[in-house]
Amino acid sequence: MVGVLIRYNRRNGDRVVKVFDGPNGYLDASRDRGFLRDMGKIGTDWEVAVIGSDSLETVKRTHSRYFSGHDRTRELEARFS
């Protein structure tokens, strides 16, 4: 089981993805305060989604719109921590 925390820019499709592995993956993702806390500070074009699934690959299939733009995880992860 994994929990996937996604920041998604509705305007341009950019995303930041953080994956939490293990039996409590979804709970860990939903409790990541550092990632969620700063969400409102970067603009209203961004949304947050917390998704529980058997794998990241499944999330990519079932929630494909979140994976249509550029992956900005490495560029922006310092900003969100």
C-alpha cells in the first residue's frame, strides 16, 4: 500500500509528488504537515491530492490528469519542506 501526496498546478499541469510506502502510507501522506502547510503560499493555481492505492503506477493510471505536465518534484521539494 502507498499513499501519494500530489501538488498539482491546474494552469500548467506541473506537479510535485511525494510517495509514502508501507501499510500506513495513506495516513502518513495525509499527515505530512510540512508538505501541506505551505500549500496556500504558492498561489491559487495549485491543489493538493492525497491518494491511497496499491502502487504509484496505479495512481498514474487512475488519476492521469495529475501526471500530464512536468514533474517539478526536485525543483520545488525544498520549497515545500
